[in-house]
Amino acid sequence: MNIFQVFGERIRSAIASLPLDVPADALSRIAVEPPRDASHGDVATNAAMLLAKSLGKKPRDLAEEIAVALRADADVEAVEVAGPGFINLRISPAFWTSFLKTSLAQGLDVGATSFGNGLKVNVEYVSANPTGPMHVGHCRGAVVGDALARLLAKAGFDVTKEYYINDAGGQIDVLARSAFLRYREALGEAIEIPEGLYPGDYLKPVGAALKAAWGDRLLTMSEAEWLPVVKKMSVDMMMDMIRSDLALLGVKHDLFFSEKTLHDPRGNEPSEIAEMIEEFRKRDLVYDGRLPPPKGQLPDDWEDREQVLFRSSTAGDDVDRPLVKSDGSYTYFAADVAYMRSKYQRGFKQMIFILGADHGGYVKRLEAVGNAISGGTIEVIVRLCQLVKLYRGGEPVKMSKRSGDFVTLADVVEEVGRDAVRFMMLMRKNDAPLDFDFVKVKEQSKDNPVFYVQYAHARCHSILRQAREAAPDVAAADESAAPLHLLSDPSELTLIRKLAEFPRVIDAAADSHEPHRVAFYLYELASDFHGHWNAGKENVSLRFVNPDEPLLTHARLALVRAVRNVLASGLEVLGVNAPEEMR
């Protein structure tokens, strides 16, 4: 139950009941949210300030009229008008009891909403070139993309998690030539890796596999003969490594899409890129033309020539973009267009790309391609992930020997664990730089968010275990029959109000494509829960388990279960474990 939606409808109904000529579209823009200061109430709305001008009224006067109508609601205990015309509602205890019952009945599905209404969404993330192991830069994009996909599914979207394999182009030739050197090394040759090839030890297993499969026969072949063989094995083994690295993070894609399939002819049919160019030429999205020279100093390889161009400038891009190189091969952009066309043909209405910060130049062109090929009927959303800087006790972390020149994802997960990596990667907005300190993320303190939240979940289970020992009959009683109206202490009500925010957080985070909001919320809920538990150490009457007060204990155990459910549900969205014990 999203109480802000519930009371939003009631506020709109109250306004509609007044003798006012309010346009329906204006009612839909009214904001209903928690007050900034919890002491002001439970629900706040800007309705009067939003509508006053169009109705020719002063905001405070209109707010007083609306307040009179809202006071007739049995679930509203008090209504106050504040400041220039804010309306603050205080909800009745009976409503909170009803809300908590509903929350408990949802179990671990709590927070699931229908906000997305089944909209078909494609989330493409990581999509690292298959030329080596995943590094820490990929790590953040992997976590953000995976958490976003989980979040959207929680909010009622139909989500496909996709990885685009860049297995065509010059970097794959470089990979194959690097692997061929390792193949020669596996055959006993002493090798030197020239500048421009990949030096990491991770290609040694590829060389060994080539030796096992081909013996020394590749040495007798021309490059034109051995290159496709080495390319395929190299890409396959690199993708196996990437999948293994992603599995360490708990990341699993629904689909791996090969760029090479866009270039390859399909039997008697042309390639998908060729088909795309022909189709879009008929739609006047592709034409033969000339591009103006780049601003500033001309590059040495600049050619003023007629080219096959995609008409992206009419859909929001800076310039039209070439699809075919001077040698007749396709540009990277041509594959991008064909790939977006494939997604469009598969029925996706929203396409989300999680990219590194160095891909900022791609934002406009991807949005333009989506607009052009769909006539503006699909939404293209690009989220950029800023860099992660690694520290150990404040000192920069040295590079990995295995990779050659960067810190691998596996290095990070091995040292601190999957949960710490995932949670900490989500404790900053994706476009903000992130400092990751190995020492701090292993601390067992409030300053370590993942420990603090997981400990709250484990503490819930500890309380329930204690109840089974101290008051077994109460612990075994049906939680749906708990006398929740007995929960009246201010800190208990604070917990219930915080639980009530969860569905709204899910919807708002899904709408803004910001999974870090869920991490922030869980930290706040954990803080409220730990605070209430600590109060029980000083005040015995606030403890969750009191065998001498079975009815109150029954109600409080139900509250503990409700907190546990929300923590577990939120951690599942983040892809983080919810442990029952922590030692």
C-alpha cells in the first residue's frame, strides 16, 4: 500500500467536492509526499499553492477550504495549513494499524507496485569489450544496471537485462593477435608483446587452449586463415571470463547480443546493417551527402567526400552521422543504429543504457537514433557512471598484476565480498564520483552502511529467536491477529511511518532511474530500528519481548517482522544478501 497514493486520491476527491472549477489535468499535478519535518504531520500537499492562481484565490485561503473538506475523512486525525499554503495531514492510529496489517500480509513481496504497468523495458549494462577481465570501472556500471533492472521489475515493469557483445571491429583483431602470441608462447617460443597489443597474463589460458585444440598447425597458416579461428576462441573465452566475473557480483543477464550478428549476412539475406540502411533510406532517414568539416584544425585524415549518412540531426543530434567508411566497411555508429532497430523490433518501449562517464558524447546520438527510428514513440534513457577510486586506509590501491594495468573486479570482490561491493557502489548517485576504501567497507560500525543495514535485518531475526525461547506461545501466534493498536510509543510510530515510505521510494526511484534511493532509504530504516532497540536497553518497557506483557509482545513482534520484510525486500532490489545472523 502506497499511503501517499491513497491520500493523494482522497485529497483530489476532497477538492473535487468543493464548488471549484478545477481542471482534471491540474489535479493530476498535485504533489503528495512526506513533510520535510516529521513533526508537521504524516502527509503534506502543495495542492492549494498549485491551484490558487488558476482559481483566482489566495493560496492560504484555498488551503483552508480544502482543509475543511479533508477533516471529514475518518482516517485523518488533524489537518493544518502552514506557511504560504502547505496542507499537512496527521493520520489516525486506526489507519496505521490497517497499513501495518496490509504490509505484513505482503510478506517479502512488500514494496512491489504496479507503477510500471507492464511496460516493456530493455536495460543494457556493462557491455564491456570482450578483450580482458572486468575491471573496477565496469563494476560500478554492472551494479547500477543490475540494481536498476531489479528495481524496475519491483515497480511493475517488464524488464529484459541485456549485454551487447562488441565482438566486431579492430579491437577484436588486436585481441586475436595478442592471443596468437600467447599461443606461440604455449608452444615454447620466447615472445615479446609489442606496444598496441594486450599484455595481461589473462590471455595465457587462451594460448594454452589454442595449443590443445590445434597443436602447432596454426603456425603453418596465413594470418587470413588463423585470424578467424583465434578470434572466435578468444572472444568465447573472454566472455566466459566476463560471465564468471559478473557472477561474483551476482549479476546475470537475460540476453547476450552479438554485434557480429549485425554484420554477418544471413544465408541469402543481407546483413541486418545492410537491411537497416535500405529500410531507412526508404524512410528518408538515410541519404547520400557531405558533412561539413570539423570545427577547428582539420585532422590529417579528413576527406571531403559523399557519404552514406543517417539523418540524426533532425531528431536531436548535433550532426548527421556516417554509416559507411571510405573502405566500404560499416562504422560503429551503423551497428549502433541496427542494434537499436533490433530492440525496437523486439517491442521495447523504453531503452536504458548504463555507460561509463567517458561515453558522455553518446547520449545525444543514442536519444536521436531512438527518436528517429520510432517516430518518438520510445524513450531512450542514458545513465552515466562516474569513476571509482580505490583506497586502502586512505592510500591509493596499486594495480593488479594479472590484468597488466588495472584493478580487476574479481580483486575487489575477493577482498571485501559481493554485498559490500554492491551496497557501496549504490551509496552514491551514479553520476557522482565514488571513493571506495577497502578498510572502511570492512568496518563493523554505523559508518559502514552495508554492515549497518544487514545487521538490522540480522537483529530482527535475533529478536524473533529470543522470543521463541522466552515467550514461545506468543512467538508462534498468528501475526495477522496481533493487536497492532497497542503500538503507541512515538518510536514505534516512527518505525511504522518509515515502513509506509517504502512503496513510494520504490516508485520514485524507478521513475527517476536512481536505485541509490533504495540504499539511502534502507540505511534510514535501519537507523530508526537500531535507535528503537537501543532505547529498549535504557527503558525496559520498550523492549520487543516481555513475557509479562503477551499482547504487547505479540504486537511488537509483528512490527519486527514488518521491518524485517522491508529490509529483506529492499536488499533484494539491491542484489545484497539479507543475513539472519552476523558474527
